[in-house]
Amino acid sequence: FAVCRCPKCVELKLPREGAAFCSQDCFKESWGSHKSVHLKAKLSSPAPENAGEQNSGLSNDPWLYCLRKGQSRTSKLPNFDWTGSLRPYPISKKRLVPAHIEQPDWAIDGTPKIEPSSDFQHVVEIKTPDQIEKMRETCRIGREVLDAAARVVRPGITTDEIDAVVHDATIAAGGYPSPLNYHFFPKSCCTSVNEVICHGIPDARKLEDGDIVNIDVTVCYKGVHGDLNETFFVGNVDEASKRLVQCTYECLEKAIAIVKPGVRFREIGEIINRHASMSGLSVVRSYCGHGIGELFHCAPNIPHYARNKAVGVMKAGQTFTIEPMINAGVWRDRMWPDGWTAVTADGKRSAQFEHTLLVTDTGVEVLTARLPSSPNVFPWLKS
Ligand SMILES: [Zn+2]
Ligand SMILES: [Zn+2]
């Protein structure tokens, strides 16, 4: 398969956002607004006047551009070698953020500006006490937002309705839902069902009895981000899925337990791989933990797999996430044509848990830790 891309975007080596269309018709219809993407690239070659001339290299597929226009994803299901039984459903209109909420620099036009060119993509920032206090506040809000989402998980609810809970709870707390419009992501959280590894887009699909669903929440508040996720059971889930989810939870716990000053970042992957492979499960390699703070994603990069090449050692004052994605089958991932939804290559299930962590002088503080009020949804935590 090939995602249908705007050939001009390919030529200009522009990122995937805005470069994918669900069909030639979609491309033609979208051309009037799409061509500004090329102009924005500040390159001298003029945008063609007629989209028709550009269509010769295009095949069937979608759809990121359709998502940006808020169109249904099901009106034209793309030709794609779906790896499992899950399919995309329509996506609702972009949710509004009231004017009094402080917005990150991608909120309006979809493009982060400070983040990609920051020194903290290479250097791991040591947070000041003031930054750390803000991270504590933001991460606590993130936890309460995820807990609110967890309470509504049940068969029959759509992931779009879960997204509304996340969006409203974030705004009620005075925060901005960081995923919203980040590189044009269309929703306020990620919801990853069954074979979806991560970055699933909340849509009109109703959760079914026996599903598993990961909800990944990031809140921006007082200028800093807090990022966490958990995988929940929908109704009655089979034993293999229960083992997968519990093992993934344990992988994160075991990784957190080694965090302290002086430990190499690459050790995290060794711990996670050891525990996952003991249960016959595999570790996703394409998506990693990350530094976090005033930037949503920055150094360090934290692979979750064994024999990784992550450089550096942990130091007090660093904040980063650990977020292992563990698969029931093969580790390999595939991307849906929407440019976001990462699925297992064999269609078997995947689970994930994530915390935002602070390295302290003596060990680690889990900034997104569960609260006494957090819903009791994990059987292995019940006393
Ligand atoms: Zn996350
Ligand atoms: Zn993250």
C-alpha cells in the first residue's frame, strides 16, 4: 500500500501532516487550502495552480487531510492491509478551548515552534525547584483527568465521548489538553483500542465488551506538561488480555524502581524487556519515553527495549516519562493511513502504561502517581 501524498509535499520534503489525502477527489477539493502548506515552507518553487496536473502519481488512500477538515473517516475507507479487526470511525469536530486557557504554540496552527529547535532536544534539562513545583501541580491535574476518563470506560461508550470527558476535565482544571492540534492531532487525548499500540484517535466507535483501551492524557498547565496513560478493561476481558495488561503495568513499575541518579537511561529497556519476554510478550521499538517539562517532548529519549543505544545517566532534577508498549505477539508496528494510529503488525493486542517521573537525590518521585481517590480498576491493586 501507499499513503496518498501530495507530490509537491514529497518534493519539498515536508512532514506528513497535510501531505496525505483519502482520494484524488479529496486532493482536488483540498487543493485551495492545502497549497498554502507549500508556501509556508518558504521555498521558492511556486505552487501549481491546477491540482489536476499533480494527480498522476496518486493512488487510493487517505486521509490526514480529511481529518484536518473534520470529515468522516468512513465515507471512503482506504485500501489498506488492516492488521486486525479494528477499523477507523468518524471523528467529531475539533473541540473548543475557551480564551482564558493559556495555549501552547501549536494550538492555533498545528505546528510547535519552540520545541523542535530547543537546546533541550539534545541536552537533558535540570529543572529548577520552581519548575518542579509546577510539574507536580500539572501532573496531579493530569492524574485527575485520566481518573475521570477511567470512570466512564464501559461497553457502549465511544472513544469520542471519552475524549470529551478528558477535554472538559482538563479545561475545568484550567489546563490545555496538549495533544490537541499538536502536529495537527485532531483530538484532546489518544485512545488506543486492542491492536492499537499508541496514538489512536478518539472516534465514533463504541467500546465493546472484551476490548482493552489505553487512554493517554497530557495536560499543559502553568506552562509545563504532565503526561500519563493507563490501559483499561472494557467489561469482561479474556485471560490473555488480563495477563498482557498486568504484565505491562509491572514492566513500568519495575522500570521506575531502578530510577535514581547515576543509572544509565539504557538500563530501563533491559528491565522492561526482561519482564515482558519472561511472559512471552514483546516490546515495541518505534515509540519511546521522553523528557518533558516546558516542552511536551524533549531529551532524553527513553527506549523500552533491550540493547538500546540511549546515552547518558540520570541526574537529580530531570523529568521524563517511561511508557512501555507491550505486545501479545510480534513487536513490529504498522501505521494506519491516518498517519497517527500505530497498530501491531500481526493484529494481536498491545497494552501500555505511562508515568511522568522526577529524578530526586535519592531515587524517584512519580509525579503522575495514583491518588487515594483514583478508581479501583486494576484487580492486582485491590487489597
Ligand atoms: Zn502520554
Ligand atoms: Zn509520553
